[in-house]
Amino acid sequence: MEQGLPLVLALVIGIGLGLALAWIVAPGIDLAAFSAPGATVILQVDWASIAAVSAVTVLVVAVAIALSSWLALRLDVGRTLRIGED
């Protein structure tokens, strides 16, 4: 639970900064060079891609938390703390 709020906060801030940066920098970049002559080039947000990347990020963090929790439960703390007492 303690990783959830920072993860959501990082996703929201990252998406917001990414979108803001694209719209701030867009007037200074000639995107027409990458399209057909005379075509109007506009920025479009692909919300499906943003959602997919966000979901994959949440999934990776969830798997990492589950794996580290599982490994921590298997750890024998008493044995670990007695290393070198023999």
C-alpha cells in the first residue's frame, strides 16, 4: 500500500509534464517535414498508448512488490542475524 500513492503520483505528474512539454515545444519544431507537402500537422494524444504504458508500469511495480514480499517472508531473520557468531 505504501508504494501505491507515489506510483500514482509519479504517473500523473509524468503524463502531465510529457503532454505539457509536447505542446510547449511543438511550435518550434517543423513537423511538416515528416508529412506530405501541404498537410496540416497537429498534435494528437493517443490515450490508449498512455493507458497501456501506465498499466504495464503498475503491473511491473506490483510484481516487484509481490516478489520482494514473498522473498522477505522466506527469510529466516534469526539465522541471518547470527552470521559470524560460530
